[in-house]
Amino acid sequence: MVIDRQKIIEAFRDYVSAYNAEDPKIKLKIDHTYRVASLCERIAAGEGADVELSWLCGMLHDIGRFEQVRRYGTFNDALSVNHAEFGADLLFCEGLIEKFADGLSEEELGIIETAIRYHSVYRLPEGIPESRLSYCKLLRDADKIDILYVNCMIPPKDIYDIPEEQFKTSEVSDEVKQCFLNGTTVLKSLRKHPADYLVGQVCLAFEIEYPESRRIAKEQGSVEKILSFEPENEATAEWFGYMRANIWNIIEAKYNTNK
Ligand SMILES: [Fe+2]
């Protein structure tokens, strides 16, 4: 696939210029978009997928975020709309895709739409055609790698609006520990103590599917940064030590047995 990246970047800049880039929340989404696009490109190169098409999926994946925050004043999907579906609808039902790229084949359009529509679902639905599935996984991996990055850039007290001291003295719920040991993500409903949120953040790494994605995530070091938290609670400190020592083994064991 051949695309004019400069034209797409300009169209993206033009599109987001209608929103307030001074607002740190909007700026965060713009920066996230560029990082996810370049992660998609790297993963695609390592996994043998179409690099240009993957980059384009990354550039457009969160397009729904801008209109979401303008209309509803929040990035919280539960309080507004599913931003992934909303973005896919803006692009493919309301014709926004034409602003970014023309001359795409039906197949390419189908891949981009499916990858964007399902990039944030907990589990991909059954029945996605094989030709689209790899782009869905690739985009989801890129998004998760960058969420890990953002999580280690912003102090937890600011993300969750919980005083730092409460993280330090927090225990970790047994159910949340079990998620880590099982190599699964932590459902929001299971998080009871402040430190549970940190365990929840690193458990996102269990969902990174492609070997190339895991290689990039490892190189980026976000998991280690999140786990470098030093609790004052003795049992929690011991648990964080355990997670630091074992997380990559648990991740690799999960994918080696699944394949
Ligand atoms: Fe998203």
C-alpha cells in the first residue's frame, strides 16, 4: 500500500486544530496518536504486516476522542460513548475518512474500520476475517504499549486522584494478586486498594500479543518503571519485589503455551 504520509499528517493537524490543543487532555490524545502510529509501524515491520496501512490505523484510531470530549466533556466512555465505535462511525458512516485518504481499496477500508472499531474492546469478537485480525491485534498492542508508557509518565496520584501516601501504605487485594499470577488483566470491579491500580496497570502487559510488540514493550521499560514503586507496607513491598522478578516470565509462559 502506498500513502502520502505528509498529507495525512496535515489532514490530522487540520482536524485537531478545531479542538483546543492547549487543553492538556487533548494534547495527550494528539501525542498518543503519533506514538501509537509509530508503534504500529514498528510492530508491522517486525511481524510482516503492511507498514503503511498499520501506521494509518494508528493515526486514525482515536479520532473519535476529540469529538467525544467536545460533545460530552469527558474521555470516559462509560459516561459518554464508546470512543472506538464513535470514531469508526465518524470515519466510515459520516465520510470523515475522505479527509485523510482517498483511493483506498474496499479491503483496506475494511481493515482500518475493523481495527479502529475494536481497538478498545476487552476481547475481540469472534468472526473477524483473518485478513483483518492481524491489524486489530497490532493496533491493540500498540495502544497498550503506549498506555503503559503514559501510565508511567503520570504519577498515580494524578491519574486516580488518590494521595501518594495512600499508595505507599496500601495493601494489595488477593483477587488482584491472583490476576497477576494467572497472567490476566484486572477488572475495574476487583480494584479495592490504591496499590491494586498499579498492579492493574502492569497487568495490561499480559495482553500484548505479538512477540515484536512484547520486545518493544520490554525495551521501553514502562513495566519496570511502574513496578519501581516503593511501598511502605511490608507485604506490598514484598509483592512488588515478586512482580518485578516474575512478570516477564509469566508473560512469556502465557504466550509460549498459547501458541
Ligand atoms: Fe483509543
